[in-house]
Amino acid sequence: MDSPLASKIFRRLLSHQTCSRLRFHPLTHGRLLLSAPGRTYYRGSKEDDGDDDSRQTSDWQMRTDYFPPDKFRDHERYPVVTSDMLRSRRERPKRVKMLARDFIEDSLYNPHYGYFPKHVVIFSPGQPFDFNSMANEPEFYKQLGQRYTDFEDELDDEMPNESRQLWHTPTELFRPYYGEAIARYLVTNYKLMHFPLDDLIIYELGAGNGTLMLNILDYIRDFDPDVYDRTKFKVIEISSSLASLQYTQLTRNASSRGHTEHVEIINKSIFSWDNYVPSPCYFLALEVIDNFAHDSIRYNFITEEPLQGTVLVDNSGDFYEFYTKQIDPVASRFLRVRDAACSRPFDHPLRGPRFIRKFRSRLPFAPNLTVPEYIPTRLMQFFDILRDYFPKHELLTSDFHALPDAVKGINAPVVQTRYQRRVVPVTTPYVQQGYFDILFPTDFATIEDIYRAITGKLTKVMSHSEFLTRWAYVQDTATKSRENPMLSWYKNSSVMIST
């Protein structure tokens, strides 16, 4: 049912005004579009309401939005839903409203139409690259591009798909060297802190193809059999299709089948976790937290009061953004924790002199609220789960600290789809659920302070290349020109570790 719909939507998308640009780039994520032209409204509390006419003319969020249809009556009568309430639905909802984070969560993770459960294909290059035989880094680009083409050609031979959502991870590109670096970090710290009193227990959140799991276990088995005997690897995977793929990878040959007794694949959301783990363990969250749902917050220029974003889905399936003064407890708590915990300045829509903001707000056609700030409320809840259920954990997380082509706002996401092997970025996160990747940059300085405040643990943040230089055998990924793709790629990524 989705394939004809996807093709129809993509044809519409390629001529849609919200597409910022079209570009061919076979090596990044992608997604698809069906949305309304992005209307935004400010809805005050009931105490602030005047009559209907005054509200319709003065409370639209963006004064420059021309002739938006009146959706206030729909906003009043449509029920509020959450992503948890929508998990059992097989069709995308209509005639409802929800918080921005619930819309994003539903778009990415709904079991029946979400991006990750239904549309994601993770690129596998086949045999590991022989970096030492390459002349330079451009030769790596060339070989990678060819393998990308060959990989997708094989998929199209089996089942053509113009809207295939294909992307890659450093684990796949630099296999097995990237996974071996993680394994060295784990084994070294385990031996220093826990061996031989405790087992080496590793949790991986969102294991993709299962490649990192196999690379880590292969390394420990081959180089430290005593530790391997004490190793337990547990995958927490929200996607049923990816969980099945990981099990297939685990049993595909004799070498990987040898790990079966050491592996447990748990098909559930980390946010549904209810099992207390008292033992020391290592928790891996690599290239995962960028897809955690965020809340959207705007601020009044004059009063500096925050307002929280909600999304209305009308009878036609179009999306409209509203802002209300009623901040829900999760977003309110994040703002309080951030203000109390952060010792370093962070980017914020209200930074700068107040009189300049006030002056700009009075200019003709100026908006009456700031640009949106996207706050990582789901990430805060993830830290809560680590504190409550994994009290002796040590976290290793890596993700993007900056992203190009983001939508407008502070800490704003990149929203993009892929059509006919082209990446298509769009300018709003409120697009057809399930067809778009919505990924956020991570402000590591801020989330480090928040993580410390919630868990009480010590942390260290470093660049991606700094971590790999310390724990990888970097000569394995060096070209003849001494360029090193594993170190030069992902320069916009950082790593945070805790003890």
C-alpha cells in the first residue's frame, strides 16, 4: 500500500516549494514529503483569550504567514494523543493533535509506518576496504561510491524501489577497525575496573545490521579469550525488522554462530525498559541519540515566556503547528534541569540584548515569537532510565555535534528523504510520517552537564578522531598518502564516555 503512495508523494515533492534544494549524494540519509505549507499559530491560555475575531487576527504565531486557514476550532475539539497511544495504529492519524516530540517519535518509530521499523536499509559495503592499498582519500570516495551503486543495483534487481531509505554508519564503512577500537576501550576498562569479579556485560542500543556487535565479539574472542568467556552482549532494538536482521547476521556462518550463547537480542524500546540491572555494565549508544525526539519551544520576545509546540493533523492529513503557554511536565523539567546544571553558556533564542529583540519584534511583519528551540527531552528521559535501571553503567555515546542543511531554529534537525537515489532535504520536521529521517545535532557540552546532574557520574567529551586515535590501530585505515578516512570522516561528531 505504501509503495504507490510513496511514488505519488515523491513526484509531488520534487516540485514542492518546501524543498530547499535537490542534490545527488549517495552516501547520506534520505526521506520523503507530504505536508501542508507549514502554518504556525500561537495559542495562549484560556485566560488570555478574547473573542473569536480578535484571536483569529492577532494570535497567529508568524505575522508573515499569509492567509492561513483558520484551525483554532479544530485545535479546540481534536483530542490529544501521544506516540504511545499511536503505537497500535496501522494508519497515520488524522483529526488529532500532539506534542512535537510525540509527532517526531511516531514518525520515526511507529511499528506500522515509522521510518526505522518500515523503511530503513543500512548500507553494507561487503568485504572490508583495503585502505593500505589505496593511493589517497579520493580513491576511497570512488570505491565507496561504486560499492554504494552495486549494493543498490542488487536490491533493485530483487525489488525496485524509488524511495528506498538507504544510509550508512562508521561501523559499516570502517569494518572491522571501528568495532575493534570500541572493543579495546571496553576490554581495557573492564580489566582495570571489574575483572575478574564481574562479567563483561555490554548493552548496545540500536544495533543496525549487527555489525558492531559481531566485530566486538570477534575481537574479544580472538585476542582475550578469558574475557570472552565472561562476556554477555545484549542488544536493545526497537525495530522488529532490524532485530530479525541482527539474529540472521548472528547465525549466518560458523564464526558468528559461535557467539550465539553470548548474545541476547531484546526487541523493545529502551523507553519501555522495566528490568533492574544491578551489575556493572557498559552501555553503547552510537549514532542513536540524534534520532531521539525533541520538543519545540519558542519564546515571547518581550516577556521571555516559553511556549511549547504542538502539531495538529487535520482531516486531510495536513499539519499545522500551534504554540501554547501550557508547558508539559517533561519539557518544563528539562528547562529547569538545564538552567540548574549547565555551567557553560549554550545557544538560546533569547541570547543578546533585550532591547534589540524588543525593537525587532515591533518592525512590520516581524514574528511575535522567537525561532524554535528544539530541546532533547527524550535524551533526558534516556538518562533517567540509565540512572534508575542501570545504576552501575558506564556510557559510551557518539553522535553529530553539528549538521548541515538543518531547518530553521536552535539545535534544529535535518529533515530529509531519499528519492531515485537522491537526497531531498526539506524545511520542516512536520512531514509525512515514516518517510523522512529527522536527525538532530547534539550539544555535547550541555548534555554532558545534564547527564552528570541526573546520574552523578564523571564524564569526558572528546572528538571522534581523538577517541579513535587513542583506541584504534589507525595504521589499518591509512592510505599510501598517509590520509586516514576513518579519522577525517565524521569530523562533525563527538564522543562522550562516563565512569
